Amino acid sequence: MQNSELPAILGGTPVREKKIYYGHQCIEDDDIEAVVKVLKSDTLTCGPAIPSLERALCRLTGAEYCVAVANGTAALHIACLAAGIGPGDEVITTPMTFAASANCALYCGARPVFADINPDTYNIDPAEIERKITPRTKAVVAVDFTGQVVEIERIRAICDKHGLIFIEDAAHSIGSAYNGVPVGSLADMTTFSFHPVKTVTGGEGGAVMTSDPKLYERLSLFRTHGITREQSLMDKESEGGWYYQMVDLGYNYRITDFQAALIESQLHKIERFKQRRKEIVARYNQAFADREEIFVQKEIPQADTTRHLYIVQLKLNKLKAGRKEIFDALACENVQCNVHYIPIYTFPYYRKLGYKPGLCPKAEAAYEGFLSIPLYPAMTDEDVEDVIKAFYKVLDWYKLQ
Ligand SMILES: *Cc1c(COP(=O)(O)O)cnc(C)c1O
């Protein structure tokens, strides 16, 4: 049936009255109480809420160790430092991610090298990783884009063959699993972000998971200035109870206790968040399956995905409007989409470093049609149906007959 309702952008009535965004946190009374409890306690930083969160993350992921930090970007930075990445090294990552996944290599004086994506899953293509390896390659930063885990066995095999450290940027994928193994114990190091659009939030916050005691020791040092009270790490006998040494150049990447308490409180809800996200994804998949004007992300059977983003990829050759017009038309229906992501190396800063457009053609082509549509656990069924209605309305109007 052809829906010929006039889009709001052309003067019609919007599908919904209140704007809905692509992501939103879900903070409940018990989360607030957890924060208030810390605020009334003696310690706002370096207190007991931090090891408590770290233990909770280890239980969730099966990893041996966790270092909680100020944000996901700091987590990536100390992961690269712990991996020993420095000037002259190369780090392979995907262009289809937030800038931090590549910036972490630049922070260490290394060069990010971009490997193209698989156009069906949008995750980094292991064959492309292998093509980009040189004698200078030190690590792979693989991103679980939208929450779907990357092809773990193939990337693990490549890293083992070439002696590379495998860092998984799991900012999107807390709660996901691969062949039944939870994210957090799949790679050498796994990083999380607790930004408010992510599945679990602390306002800001991040963590690195590892099961390697040596990496854990280095991650802990880099979190706090390279300072230690650990006798085994000092070059002489302690001078007394006050004594510490700075043995490396680290940073202040600490998280506060009240953020840690908020994240731990949110972790108790992860099963519920996960189920609700899955329900919404299933409904979208069903609603969009037969629409010829769009393509939706393929899921691989090994991955059990807590989806962070739902991406609709417009087939621009089947539409008489461009992505920008569709984006604007949906915004007028009060469905505010977003776009994840602009391929990193196309940014002016990266172009100044010598990166050229055309480096990863599949990522660039995918970007042209991408729209991230609302997906978060607090969405009601009515919200979900509104998003679908708005898409049908706009696609029906702009599709090529
Ligand atoms: C959000 C995000 C980050 C950075 O996390 P922050 O907590 O915002 O610093 C890194 N990588 C990816 C893929 C992200 O989505």
C-alpha cells in the first residue's frame, strides 16, 4: 500500500509530537541512591567503590583484572601504553569508529593504519588487517561496531602469527558475547566506555579488562602518574609509610567513587537493558526486512549482541533524495537520527598527517547511506512504532517509483 501522507518537512503533520533521540541513558531511583550514598561517605575518589566496580566487571566478563578509569578514551590510551606502543610503531584499526579508537595510537607517537570494513557487518575485515601488516605493526585495535563482536578467531590467529597485541574497543559491546564467551575476556585487553549513550553509564567512565598480570600492573601504573607503592616495582627499600616512587610517566586517569557506584548500580540492570535492546532490534529488523530502499546490518551467528546502535543504511540509488534530506525529513517527524561514523582519516587533522580519501572505499560508501535510529531501553513500544511509522512515511514519499 502506498502511503502518500505529506512529510512534516513539506508541511504535513509530524508522526510524533515529542522529539526522540538516537540514544538516552536510563537512570532509576536506586542508581541515584547509590551515588548519594557515596557523596555522604568519606571518600569521593580512590575509595572502596572503585575496586568494588572492578570486581563486578571481572564477574560480568570473566576477565581476571580490571582497571577502571575516567573515560573510554583514557582506557584506550593506557591499553596502548601497556602494550608498549611508541614512536615508529603502527596500530591497525577501523575507520568506521569514533576518533578515539585511532587517536590512542597518535597519543603514543605511533601511526594508526586503517583497514577497511566488511560491508555486511560493518566490522573490520580480518583479511584487510592482514593486508596492512608491516614489520612496524604492534597492535590491532578492533572495534565491536554497534555492539556486534568482531571476528575473534580470525583476528586472534592474525595477531598470534605476527606477534601483535589484540586490543578490543568494546565501547559499544558490554554484555555481548562470542561463542558464549563474554566480551572482556576475548582479547589481550578490552576497553569499555560508560558515556551516557552507551549501554551502561557513569556520566563519564571507562575500564580496561585483561587476564595478563603484567599488563594489569602497567595499566594500574599509567592510571595514576606512573606512581607505585609496590615494593617489587621500586628501585630501593621504602623509606617509610608515606613513601612511593614514580617509575614511569603516567597520567591522572582516575574515576571518582560516585561515578564508579553509578556504573556498578547500572551493571545490575544489564540483563534487562540487553533484553529490551534485543526486543527493539528484533522489531526493527522485522519492520525493515522488506523495504527495498534500505539495508540493515548483518548479524554473524557466533555473536550474541547487545546492540548499542541500530543503523539503517539507505540505498541511495532507490531514493530520489539524498541522506541529508532523509535525515532532515525524519527530524521534522521528530525522529532525530545521528550518523556513526564519519571515516576517521577523512578529518582535516588526519589529512594533515597525510591520510587520503579513498583509503577504505567500503567504509566511505557505507558512511554515505548511514543513519543511526533511536535505540535505548527506556523507549516504549509506542516510541518504537513511531520511529517505524516515520521511516515508512519518509521512504514512501522519497522512494523512486
Ligand atoms: C564512546 C566511544 C569511545 C570513547 O569513549 P569515551 O568514554 O567517550 O571517552 C571509544 N571508542 C568507541 C567506539 C566509542 O563509541
